[in-house]
Amino acid sequence: MESNLISIKEEELAMLLTDIKNKYGYNFKEYSETSLTRRINRIFIINRIPSYAELHYKVLNDTDFFGNFLEAVTAVSYTHLTLPTNREV
């Protein structure tokens, strides 16, 4: 069964992150490549983006889209956080 899902390639990810750093000043160097790849692949699906070229264009030319992209890529999943059990009140 052939999948039509878009998946960002390693070299595309590197190019996109370099271009984001150059245009907006955001540096994702300390982020996990695996996590970034997973989150960006999810952006392809949610926004129905058919190609890397379109994603790249939208990130660099549509500031509203970039804001949503940034939020999706940097969001913390609270389901993985544990609250301390002994909190001072």
C-alpha cells in the first residue's frame, strides 16, 4: 500500500531551519531533529500542504502561517509533564 503522506527529508529540514534562522532569528539547534521532523510532518497533514516547496514558501512569506508553525513546533505537550506531589500551599 503506497502512502501519499509528505515527510520532510533531513536536507529539507536543515534548509528550512537555516532559512528560518536567517529570516526570523529563531535557532532550533538545540531541538531534537526527530521531534522537529515529527511535528513538521504533522503540520503537512493538518494544513493539507502537498509539498515541501509549499511549506517552505508559506513559512518564509506568510507571517500568520509562520506564527502557527512556530507554535506547533515549539508547543510543550503537558501530558508528558508530572506535577510535584508535595506542593506548599
